[in-house]
Amino acid sequence: MSMPPPRHVLILGGTTEARRLAETLHATGAGDAGRERPPLSGVRVTTSLAGRVSRPTLPPGDVRVGGFGGADGLAQWLREHHVDALIDATHPFAGTISFNAVSAAASAHVPLLALRRPGWVPVDGDDWQGVASLEEAAGVLPDLGSRVFLTTGRTGLAAFAHLTRQWFLVRSVEAPEGPRPPRTEVLLTRGPFTLAGEREVLRAYGIDVLVTKDSGGAATAPKLAAAREAGIPVVVVRRPATPEGVAVVADPDGAVAWLVRRLAQACG
């Protein structure tokens, strides 16, 4: 009697949560010899990475790198590789792929889940100004400070390129591309960051305003505490909304629980 093919889960990754989910599914799927088979035993995991970072930390399981060619390409990939569940665990600001995932999942009749770490919440002592875009962030900077700590990644610097009076410290994993402000220094480093380290960055560079995206999570949160301690205003770019109608969980454990339910339903 032939065995049924393993159930296949595609994770749209690139985040710490995506990697942890792949690790959990890989370990659970393998099971332990001689013990009762776990609910996700035999699950095959593939993680898709966009390929924007040259040396990413690879998760266990199968890994593919690069785009799908839009929603139609993703739908075709789901069908051709017999994907049983799609989990969008991309960065909260990776909006295009999230909307493509909705369309592709509907077209290929594959259940879709969004794994989104919770956003940051201000506490007493924070001086935050929320904005809807990088362009809006650039518009409020002249009234807030002259030495800017820009932690929005290596793309999107063109939104600040017209600001000639401000000095920018741009922190990113890899060198920025495209237009940038004329007075810019680049700090290449990778998180997680410590509170002590963030305090030193603010002090050493004389920072008087911080710009960040509401990425959430603990890895880059210490800069917010350091800014609070120093009385420095923070411009926070609000994250885009998750596409309407998509189930959302806040952590890998929630994704595993959802996946157990969905695959159990599929097995009837």
C-alpha cells in the first residue's frame, strides 16, 4: 500500500517569526521514533525568501529564493508544488507580497494565514509622532531635529533626499541604494540591538530625532527605550493594514495551532 504524499506548507518568510515557525514545524514534522506521531508528522516545509539580503540566515527545510512573478506566478507555484497551506510571515511592511498571497491563495484554493508580530505601543515618557509614510516622516522632520537616526531600512531614502539641513545616520544590514540625503553617514550592522548599545549610538552621534517603522518585535525595540530616556522625539511610520478577511496570529505558536486545525479539517 503506497503512502500518501507529505502535506506541504509554504512560508513566505524573511522574519525572525518565519524562521522560528519553520524550525518548529521541521522539528514537529520529524517526530520521534517509537513515540506517538505528532499532529504535524510528515509535513513538508518550504520557506520562500525575497532575496533582498545577500547572506540571510536560512531556516530548516526547503528554501527558495526570489520572487514568484506576481500573484499569478505564486498561484501557479502553489498548484504545481501541491501546497496545502500558505503562511504569510513576511515583514509587516512587505505589503505587495501580502496582497499577492491573498489573490494567489484564493485562485489556488489554499488556506492562508498571516503571522504578524504585534506593533509597538507607546508608554509614559514616549514622544511619538505617527505618520502614514516615509514622505510624511520627511515632512515633519524639520520641526523636530537636525541630527536624524534613520532606521527604516536601506530602501526609501529618496523620500528624505531633499532635506539638506538635516544630518542623517542611516542604519541598515546592507548598503543603501538610490538617492539619499546629501549629509548622510551609513552604519552597517544587524540586530538584535541592546539598550546599552542604542544609548551609545544616540550619544556618540548627537542624535536628536529618531525615525522608525512600526516593525514591532524585541530585536529593534531598545532604540525606543533609549530615545525615551534621552527625551528624543520619535517619528513612527504606521504599518499597513493586513489584507481584509485574512486570519491573523501574533506568534509562531498561534500559527502551529492554526495549521493543526486546517490540516485536520483537510484530512476529514
